[in-house]
Amino acid sequence: MQKKLAGEKAAELVQDGMIVGLGTGSTVHFTTLALARRVREGLDIVGIPTSRATEKLAVTNGIKLSTLDEHPIIDITIDGADEISPKLDLIKGLGGALLREKVVAAVSKRLIIVADESKYVKVLGSRSPVPVEVLPFALSTVMRQLGDMCNEANLRTRDGMAYVTDNGNNIIDCRFGPIHRPSELESRINSIPGVAENGLFLGMAERAILGTADGIRVVEKPT
Ligand code: 5RP
């Protein structure tokens, strides 16, 4: 219910003629369905999906889609998150779409995050691991180096096999505990050859719309 509240509220920010980044996950699922309802009522938008799952959901529900080649600048992206700090730094990627999500977020004029309030934490790393997308060729070497950096590095699996992203890569979930210097950590992760992307989204989000037991809470990026 909290996810639905937040997801649907964010859909109200979308206006006619916009290029809209469509995030991935169970919260933004409600945004996509709300946008589809508005499209049926006449809203004219073009969506850029961040995953095959979102692409399928959008197409099935009648949202027109395109690519970054056609639309390299996005007016607004609405996406979920696994952790949100008071500065609106994020951990994303438990849904496995972090690489495309970061590419889309980076070219978006506005990044709006939707979540239930349990995702709002004082310090990143409090509950969630940081997902790291890795080239399969480099999996064991990256695993060893990440293992030296964090408390626990686990290869993500599905049905007993290594999880494969939409980009054909694997994911290592790294538990760091509280992350006090996220940009330093991001640079260290990115300096490992074979890392395709990491789930720290720093300084990118403008606003978080949180569903709470009492309704909606909006957190703006501090100026
Ligand atoms: C996918 C993500 C999701 O946005 C994140 O996992 C939140 O998902 P949910 O809304 O289902 O809790 O980063 O890669």
C-alpha cells in the first residue's frame, strides 16, 4: 500500500510531451500503471525503460517507448531505491537493473525516487548490501578484490545459478555496514577492472516520495 501511494503520487509529476525514464521494481510498477492510465486518457509521453521487465510492463499497458539513441536527454525519471539517505544518496540494484538505471539517471533532468519509508536510513549501508554488476569474464578476480574490501561479498544467484542481468553480466552483493564516505567507496569499487557498475547513486536524486502509514512524505535534496 505504501509503495502504491508513493508510486502513483510520482506519476502526477509527468506532463504532456515529456520523455520519461521508467525505473524498475515493485514501487515504480505502480508509477508505470498510473502513467498507462493517464496515457489512455490522452497523455502523450515517450518512455525509456530501464529493464526488460519494465519494457514488457509498459508495452503491455500501452506506453509508447523509445531508446536513448533517439532521446539522449530525459525530462524526468521515476525509479525505486533500496536505501535512501537524508542527502538523497541511494543504494539501488537489488532488483538487478542498476546499470541501465544509472545510465538513464545520469541523463535525466530530474530523478524522482519512490519507496516505502522503510528505505529511508540515516546512513547508507545500514541494511542493504551494495550490488556490483560484474563482467562474467572477471567474476572471480572481482569477487576476490571486493571480498577484501567489504565484510561479505556474495554472488547473487537465482534458481541455483549465477543471476544474469539484462546486460549479460553477474551481480556481487557486498555488505559494507554503515558507509560514511560513499564517494570514496564508489571510486574504489569502480577502480576494479571488470566492474561494470555499482549500486551507489550519489547526488543524482532530486526528490524522494515516500509512502508512509499516514500518507506521503516528500524529502527534497538539501541545497
Ligand atoms: C532495481 C532497483 C529497484 O528500484 C530497487 O530494488 C527498489 O525496488 P522495489 O521498489 O521493488 O523495492 O534498484 O535495480
